[in-house]
Amino acid sequence: MDEHALHEMIGDVKAGRLSRRAFVATMIGLGLTAPLASQMLTAAGVAHAQPKAPAFTPTKRGGGGLLKTLWWQAPTLLNPHFATGTKDQEASRIFYEPLAAFDPDGNVVPVLAAELPSVHNGGLAADLTWVTWRLKKGVTWHDGKPFTADDVVFNYEFVSDPATAAVTGGSYTEIAKIEKLDSHTVKLTFSRPQPFWSDAFCGVRGMIIPKHVFEPFKGAKSRESPANLKPVGTGPYRFVDFKPGDIVRGELNASYHVPNRPFFEAIEMKGGGDAVSAARAVLQTGEYDYAWNLQVEDDILLRMEQGGKGRVNIWPTGNPEHIQCNVTDPWTEVDGERSHIKTTPPTLSDPAVRQALNLLVDRGAVQEQIYGRQGQTSANFLNAPSRFHSKNNRWEFNIDKATQILDAAGWKRGADGVRAKDGKRLKFLYQTSINAPRQKTQAIVKQAAAKAGIEIEIKSVVASVFFSSDAANPDTYPHFYSDLQMYNTTMTAPDPQPFMRQFCSWEAAQKANKWQGRNITRFRNEEYDRAYRAAEGEVDPVKRAALFIKMNDILIQNVVVIPVLWRNGASGSNLRLRGMDLTGWDGTLWRLPYWYKEA
């Protein structure tokens, strides 16, 4: 699209002939992110998109009773900067808030910010080298202390301290300087232009914790803070009780900064159990109002919906269910640590073995027999937005081809049918969380692998343990003490920059960073690192999209990951529950103050 055509489109938006949403969708198709597309309109004098006007406009807070929710993967802590699992991010979101969130269309929506920064209002540099956030005034922490610019500056200092080992740290590395301009204004100066300037302090990685509570626990003492389990936030609910691995309770925040919100007087997040029982409690018995992540066979969900008490919500995401190949050795200990970055796996280091495994995953059977409307097959790890979707890869299920690759690489079948070479057998431990669809997927892969001469041992870990943020537990997925492991990675932003950071060499999960690094596979590739660094500062949308596609292709061609399914979001809710605005670019509870029940 040339400059003339672009100006014509912007003119159509101004005149009301073209919707803002249609313009943003077109720009995403051309390679821009939603925030940048919105910024183009703002620079041209088109007003910011406002959050969708709520259908429900209460005249007072409360009145809705108790909101009962089920998170069958139970949370284990309530500090968002240490939340390695989605369940801990979601539990933290009950109490903590970011400066801004991402709606279903990828728009940036102010939360603790008074307005969205733009070139038009002087809050954003035209060259994307700095951004100024103006904060809402009159916001207080749950203990009554005021929320100010000091808290924002402190959060940057907190996550940037290597001794803190914050899981969110990667979103703040490009900030060269942070300045408090006044009590409610903060300026971030970046080390170079930032196309995704709304990464730091926004969405799931941007929840802000109070300086006056956490300052005594910076750095190496950060895990000792009582507030890691007893949060003091600005959110719609105040902390009441937390039993790690079981339940979180909150009560209405009478001083919440949005008038007449929230609707519910209290919230309960019940953990444990499994996805099927969670679905049943909402869809059939009506005992609960909301059930998160219904990773249940779709034919079961369809039958449960006939109970008439609840509905299944399906929405698009960028989340891949995938199998990871460990690029380190999980069976050798170095400096008291298994899966150490100095080691290499004895058999998975052979590209032929990984190529064969990629051919032994029957994605079609997984989608058709298990997930149905909850996902689609894909050969890519990065699938959305569409401009970042690589067209260079195709998935294939072919046992004969896998067998030929292994034969050619010298892996010979033994008397027991299992292949070996140089005294090393093709036997792998394949782990995931306890969940029926995942165990069925494991069985499908194990059966195909056996036919090709690969022995697979299955391990299933309780979800609350597998996704725990406990650095001392060896069964968590960041430890990766197996050859293969499978789970779903949430994208949680309309831009792939934070999502693809999880394969950068400097993000390797290890003992030194309390396994908070986001690179779980420990993949190290200089070409990938260079492409990522280039994309961070590339303002040309077409060139930037090409860089992310290149990163995806490096992962797929090296078989670092084996995509199983490009999943949709799936949850269950009471038929009368409204206002959720479920999004694939942020947490489930991003709009929690606006949840309500129809009469």
C-alpha cells in the first residue's frame, strides 16, 4: 500500500466511512501491530478507540454477591513478577493492575494510566524512542496509601535487579532511563526505537506492586516478602485469604478508582481438581460462575452444554500447544543442576532424531479426536497476528518417512525393537501436566514412536505442581528434567516480541536465575538472537514481520519445538455472566471490574 492509499484510508476513518477496527485489521495484515496502527490514526487526529461502552451501567458498587470461579490449576503465589504459570498471573490480577491492558482487538486500554500516550498528546516520541505515562490521580493501594509515580519507578528497579530474578524482566530491558517528572507522570527513554513501546508496565507483565510494601525486599530478599502471599494492590478486590494450591479469596475494594465498580461483593478463585470437573460445575450443576481453561475433549463439552446452566466461550488466541525438545542433558548433573546449559543431550542432539519425532506427531488426530473447535493444526510456533504467520512450513504425519530418516542416520533396531547407535538407545521421557487431552496426546505420540523404533516413557505431573512458580520443586516445567515436555504457551500480547523472547539465549532458565528465565528449552542460536535484537528496534513493519517469521522458521527447522495445535481460548461461564470481553492478548481477568450478572 502506497502513501496516497494510506492517507485515503485514514480519511475514510475520519469521515466515518471506514471503522477504526477495519483500519486496524488492514494494517495488521500489512505487518503493523495493533498499537502502531492505532497510533497512526491518533497522529492523524482521529480520536483514540475507547473501551467498548459497557452494556451494564450500575449506580453503586456491589450488590452482586459472591463471584465463584474455578482455576483447576491452583495458584501457588500472588506476586506477578514471579508468576511462571498462567494461574499465578491470573490470581495476581485480582489484586494488581497494569498501566494499560490489551483488549480483544489488540488495542491498548488505559487502566492505571490517565490516558494512552500518543504523538498527538505529546506522550510518545514520533521516533518511538521515549514514552510518557500520565497516571490516574486519586488511586490508592488497598492499605490506603496513594499510588504515585514512585511506585512505577520502583517496579522498574525491582524487576531490573538480577538478584530479584523476575520472570517479567525481559519486558523492561530496553528502558535506558526512567524519570519521575512529577507525582503522577513517568517518562521512559528507550535505548533505541521501540515498535512495541507498550510492553513494559502493560498487560500480564505490567502489573504494579507497591513500593512501600516491597522496598525492604528488593534483590536477593525478594522471595522473603510476606506480600508474595498477601498482596496489597490497587485492583477491584482486596485480599482476604490465600491457601497456596487451594483457594484465593478477595472482598470488594470500597475505594476502587472506577466509579460504581466492581459489581460483585466478593470473589473466590478455587483451585485444584481437573478440567472436566470444573466444566461440570459450571455447565451442568451451576455451582460455580466461571471455569478457566476448559481443556476437555470437545464432544464432552458439547454434551455438558445441554445441561442449560452455562455456556462454553471460545475466542481466538496466539497460543500453541507444543512439544519441547530438551537441548540439554536432563540426566547429567553439573554444579548441582540437571539440564545445565553446558550439557548436550546424548540422542536428541542428532537432528535426524528430532526430524523423525516431528513426523511422528499426528496433529490431525489430536485436533479431530480431542480438541475440535478448541483449536486447529499448525506447523508453526508463532501463528498470530496473521502477518507473522510463516508460510514456509508444513506439518506431516508419516511413520514410514520417520523410519527412513532414522535408518539413514544409523539408528538400528535392537532385539526389543528399540533403535540404538553407539550404545545409546532412543528412549525418551515425555512429560506434561495431568489432563485427559494431554494424556491422550501422549498416547498418540507414544504409539506412533514405537512403530518407528523409539521408546517413550510417559510422565504426568499434577498441574498445580507442573506450573508452579516454586523454584525448589524439580517437577516444574521450567526445570525441564525430561527429554520432551508438552504444554500450552500463552502469547498475552498483540505483538510477538515478548512471546518470541522465550528462545533467546540470555533467557535460559537455570539455577542462577531461580529458573525464572523464559527460555525453557535452553535453546542457544546466534542467528536467532541476532534476528530478535534486530526486530526489537525495527520500525519498518514489513521488515519486522520478516524477522519474526525467520525466528519461527529457525525453531521449526531445528525442531526445537513440535507444534501440536494452535489453540483457541475455551472457558465456561454461567448463562447470566457478562462483561468479560475475553481476549487472546491479555489475562482472563483483564476486565474483572466490569464482570456482572444479568438479572
